[in-house]
Amino acid sequence: MADNLPGNLKDVEDDYIVGTDCRGYKLKHYTLAERLMQVEYAQIMSERDPCSDTLIYILEGGFRGFHKFSSGELWTEWKDGAEDKWYTMYDDATLPWEIYDEDPVDGHTVEVA
């Protein structure tokens, strides 16, 4: 079985800041992966009739999961449209589940640039 973990595990550590989002919040690896999962889930649910192309793509390709992405891969996904989608759902109160309890947007550990 191929090793699908990032080569540099330092960038997936709890305190590593991956980047600063469009609203000035500094995002750690775990928080960013959680946000991306919400965007992906919402996309899958919106496509489920008759079937989700996103889900088919994930299953065909053996998607390894956002928590196993390198920081660079996460940031690329985030800036490639997920950020706008996540904040639209956040502002409209339509996120598929509660945000991660350490997400800075929720008032926990707020670090604004």
C-alpha cells in the first residue's frame, strides 16, 4: 500500500499556521481540513440527485482525506473556491454541521492578522 501521508509531517502539527484567510483568521491544519470537509460534503449533498459527480470522483480516485493533505495542498484547495463557498455557508448559517470548536471564526482562540 502506498504511503499517502505528507512527506513533511511538521506542517500538519497542531500549532502550525497554514495561512490567513480572507477575513484575517490564521488557520491551523486541522481547522482548515475541517472547513474543507464541510465544503466537500455540501457539494456532494447538492449533487445527490441522481448521483454526485464529486462523490464518484472521490471514490474512483481513492481520496485520502483532507487531514492527510500537506499544508500546501490544503491551502491550494482552500484558495481554489472553497474559501468563498465556506464563508457563504457560514454567513447564511447553512454549514452542514457545527464548526470545529477551535475554529477562530467562532470566537475561540481568535488570532486576527
